[in-house]
Amino acid sequence: MKLFSIFAAATFVLIAPGAATAQTAPTAASADLKIGAVIYGPQGSEVGKIDSVASDTIVIDTGTHKATLPRSALGSSAKGPTVSVTKAQIDAQIQAALDKADAELSAALVPGAEVRGKSGALIGTIKELNGDQVVVDRASGPVGLPKRAFAKGPQGLVISLTAAELDVAAKAATPQS
């Protein structure tokens, strides 16, 4: 869920300025878009390196963050593949998106909030928060999960497990007498 927000923010930041330069800068050749290739910014400084390549997207690792960009956001220069923004701009936009997603998640992690599993089924409700631990009240008993296990989805809070998977994990984590 966070990834979508990050992808949307990064795409907006990189496409909006790129739309103006796309008319004047040639598109990066597919041969230039290989894992490990250096991507340059508008002033020729290094933005990052290609981390992965898919049919219509490129993941650039700036050293601080990884940004997923559409291939159309990349142009070409004498140095090699380029984007119309700097490393600092990419990192700032991704950090802003991460901070926003974190704030939204923190605001949603309140006692009584429903928690759903990866299939969308209700897992339980938040009983309490203890530091970085969130206690989820379930029919089978309360389960403690780290805050990082939660994301904000279209129906509210979600975790990446089904109810059955959570039961197995909780049983495995419970000390046996």
C-alpha cells in the first residue's frame, strides 16, 4: 500500500517536469537501460543507478531510496540516460511520500480500529499500542505485532497475512510449557 503512494509521488514528480523536456530530449535507448547503468540529472550529475528493469518501468537506486519510474521519464544525453530531476529532488519527494504514509498509518493505529488480512477478511481490532507493538484483539486471543507489520489499505488497516497464517505464526511464537 505504501509502495503505491511512493510510486505515485515519484511518478508525478518525475513525469511532470519530464513532460516539458520530453519534446526536446531524445528518449533513452533500451540498450542504455541496463541494471547498473548510471542515470544522470539535468545538470549532468549522477542521480543513481538502475536497480531493475521491467517492460514499462525502471527502478533507480539513488543510494538513499529506490524510485520506480516509467521508461518515458528517461531521456538521453551525451553522458547516458537522464531524468529531468536531481537526486536530491527524487530523495526529497520519496521521503515526503514515506513521511506522509507513516503519518497516515500512525493516525489509523488506534484502539478499536479494524485490521484486515491480505485477503480482505477481518482479522480483529486493535486492543492497545505498547511502543512499537500493536496488540490485535482476535476471537482466538490477542496477538502482538510490530507496527511495521501494518499498512493502510483501501478498507483501512491491513497486514500481509491471512487469519489462518496469523494463527500459525502466533502459535509458533508462543512459548511451549
